[in-house]
Amino acid sequence: MTAKILNGRPIAEAIKMEIKSEIADLREVHGFAPCLAVVRVGDDPASAVYVGNKLNTTEELGLTSIHHHLPAETKNEELLALVQSLNENDDVDGILVQLPLPTQIDESAILELIDPKKDVDGFHPINVGRLSQGRESLVPCTPAGVIEILKRSGIEIAGSNAVIVGRSNIVGKPMAMLLLQENATVTICHSRTRDLPSIAARADILVAAIGRPGFLRSDHIKDGAAVIDVGINKVSDPSQILELYDGEELEKRLAVIENRGFTLVGDVNKRDAIAKAGAYTPVPGGVGLLTIAMLMRNTVDAAKRRRGID
Amino acid sequence: MTAKILNGRPIAEAIKMEIKSEIADLREVHGFAPCLAVVRVGDDPASAVYVGNKLNTTEELGLTSIHHHLPAETKNEELLALVQSLNENDDVDGILVQLPLPTQIDESAILELIDPKKDVDGFHPINVGRLSQGRESLVPCTPAGVIEILKRSGIEIAGSNAVIVGRSNIVGKPMAMLLLQENATVTICHSRTRDLPSIAARADILVAAIGRPGFLRSDHIKDGAAVIDVGINKVSDPSQILELYDGEELEKRLAVIENRGFTLVGDVNKRDAIAKAGAYTPVPGGVGLLTIAMLMRNTVDAAKRRRGID
């Protein structure tokens, strides 16, 4: 079998087009556009890129945005005060504090202070709890994106055996709750799981989110499974690449390392997935592309709920 | 194999003795006893019994308690106001609103109003979320009791395959989070699960919480598994009993139906569990006996955290 490649780009574009038209409607009928406030602290270069992409997307879709960039030495109290002021600002629909934060900041305290109604990352415990209880909530963007990919690719979730490898608060655990809500039978695996290959190889839907490049191989994959690779690992060692890829892909990867210093590798061995799975989300080009679209979706949902619009 | 019977009573007694001595210490060193407020609305006879048992146990262990019994026609606003006053009462450490509530009451609104620090049932979404995130929280009593039974019976959780049948907010989902925290590989099954027997029969630890008397049978049970039966079903039809039990147990059950009108039956076929499992919690006499002990545990934990005592 050669796996169908589930490209994230067209799915992300479709979602963004839906959001764009929804925002146009909101402007026309209700006279406002949802507003996302993004807070960045310090000068982490990756964070700068991520925040830039998010702000560009707000503009592309017609949302408004507020950007606060604070110095690396910002005090915890100062950041708390900023979040509080964004909570109180009635024009702000969504608040995103870009992680990671400098060490002097109490990350949990910041994330718990964000008004749950504006918590577009879905990390506030009250949103986590509501998601678990099957109630209306704002859902973390990456697992929400996985559900969109599955649904829009016609992969049946209800009744399937879904296996999630990884139990992080950002991906693994919310992913489990979302798949359960969609009536999958859900298994959560992790570093302490015994005989992972035999458990993973029973999955109709296999979600990899462990942060180990190319870790899941042929013996983890059931013939014809949908393999969703959430891992995004930077690999700069060419010898590691030689083990994972061959042919054109290998050449491309080595060229990328030469040019950029690293290449992005998923948690699943791509060659094995393509040979054995029924459908596969590549890295890069798969799940990662959905994340910002889902952030925009959350911002629009938050705006409508806050403002009492159906 | 004949399963070792995991009786709930001695475990519950051991936990209660620990709590009793802890409360004696709190009285001596800190000059107070934790206080549980119990609210009952209407005249549901089962609720009257449950609340009575809870209040008796507070007395037995040296906690103090407040009991509010409101008429069945209590308005939603009245109950909200009572909960609010208990939130504000600094002497109250734990608040329990006995379910079910009359239909004019908005149950979610009541449960979300309870101060999460006093939420000894662990049903507030913020506690659900914190549990999922692996942070300090108040944990629903029944799944917390299951963990105590497993640990105090020397059943190894880490690395085991745990299968939970049932995905309720009160048992199935928090049970999954607790077993995951203890490093089990966790599978959640439900009514839409395909081929439940083969999945259940891979479980080293099988937790049944579906509310269907005797539903899990021999083909659901792995040889030597720990079978934890959370189901408590009232069965009044003798013909159903004839299918589930034989010998002395059958005679006893039929006599109980004759005397009381019903007998309590778990979700697991007891005969099959005893023949095939390695360990088994009977119904009655198993998990159910732990619930009140865990409620007292939560009340003491809530009191210590609120009052800043280690």
C-alpha cells in the first residue's frame, strides 16, 4: 500500500477561507471584527517567527490584533498586570501569551489569569476541564487541527481504535478527549508503555506526539492505518537523516541541513509510513500548518460567544 | 485461577483510621477540625441515606459538619445563594451538593459556583482540568478510591495495560487521568467500541463503569487480571439473578430480593471474574465502600490547603 498523503496546506486554506468569510459577515452584520491580543516576552527568535505568523494571519483573514512585546527582564507582576488589563479590555476577544516565557515568570499563574472566555490557546484548566466534560470550551489548537484533518479527509473516527503516543497537556491529553468525543476507542501510550509496537499496530488512527525524530517505524503501523504525525523535531545531524530517508527526499533533506542548519523531522519514519499506512500527514507540511488556522477559529468562536452571537 | 477478593471494607477502615488520627493532630496542633457542608434538596430517599452516611462518617472521624436540607421546590437562585454563602463562610472547608437535584435547578451552574478549593466532589471543571494537567486538585471520590484499592492491594499500576469500560465524567474520564498519572497505558472503551471483548481481555487492570449488570463476562477478562467493578446496579428481577449467580450466592441474592425488593449487582459477572481474574472487587463490598472515605480525605486535604497547612 502507498499511503495517501494528507497535506495540511489545502485543509488549512479551506478553514481560513471559511473564517475569512465569517469575519466579513461579522463586520457587515454586527459591525466588528474579532480581536486577538498577542503577548511576547523577550527575544527568542523562534517565538518572534511564530508571533509574526500569527499576526500576519489575523491581517490576512480580517481580524484585528494587538501586539505587546515586552523586554526579557519583565517582572512577573508586570505581565500579570498586562494580562489583567487585556481581560478587562472589552474589545479584546482572544489573548495569547507566547510560550516559552523567561524563567522569572510564573507560567501557570499567567495562564490561569487569562479570562477563560478569551483563552484561545485552550490551556486554562477550566477549558481543559470543560473539554473533558464534553462541554463548550476553547480547545488547544494542535489537537483541534488533527480532528479537522481527519474529518475533512473522510477518515472515520467513530468506532475506530485510536492510539495516541505521548501524553502532553498540549497535545496528547486533549487529543484523547477530542477523539473520545468523536466516539473513537482511545488508548494513550507513553514512555512507560510496555510493548508499544504491538499496541500502536492495532491503531486505525495513530497519533504520534512524543518529540523523537522518526521513532515510530513499520512495526508500529497497522496496514492501512491513518498516521497523524504531530512531531516537529529539528535534526541537524546528517547521519540521522541517512537512516530516515532515501532517494530524492534524502537529497532534499541534506540540502536543507546544508542551507539552514537543520531539517524538520516528524515522530514517524516517513518511508515506513508511506509504505504501510493508508493515509499519512507529512512533516513538514501536515498538522503543523493547521495550528494557526485553529487559533483564528478559536478567536472567532471566543468573540461570538463573548458577544452573544450564534 | 481463583481471584483474590479485594474487600473494600478493611481498606476503607484503614483510610478512615489514618484520617481520624490526622484530624486529632489538626485539633491538637492547629486548634480546628475540618468542616464539611452537605446540601440536600428535596426528599429523594436514596439521597437521604447517602447524606446520612456522609454525616455519620464526619462525626465518626472527628470532622465537623453543617447540613442544609432544602424543600423540593427550592428555586435555583435560592440554591445559588446558599452555595455562595458557604463559599464565603471561612469555617467551611468542603461543600457537597448531593445529586440528583430537582429539575428546576441548573445543576452545572450550581457545581460551577462551588469554590474549587472547597469542591470535595471534584466535579468543578477547574479541578477536572487540573487533574488532567497533573496538577494539585480535588479528585472525584470513586476513581480516587479505585487507586487506593489497587495500591493498598499491591497491584502494580505503572507499565500495566489498564482498560476502562465507560466514559462518564464522574468515573471513566477521571479514572483514565489517574491511571495515566500512575504510568499505566490507558484505554477508554464505551458503547461505540468495536470488539470490546478482545480489547478488555488485554487489560492487566480492567475497570468496569458502565451501569449494566453482569455485562462483562469471561471473554472480557484476561487470565489473572485485576478486575475493578465500579458498577452498582439495582436488580429486582429474579430471572436476571438466575443467569448471574449460582450456589450459595444465588440463594443469598434471591433472599435479598425477597426482603428488600432488589439486590446490588456490579457490571462484571461475578462468577466469571472469580474463575478467571487474579483479583476482583465484589459488588456490594468493593469500591463503593471507599467513596465516603475518599470524600473525608478530600475534605481534610481541602482544609489543609485552604489554611496553608502542610
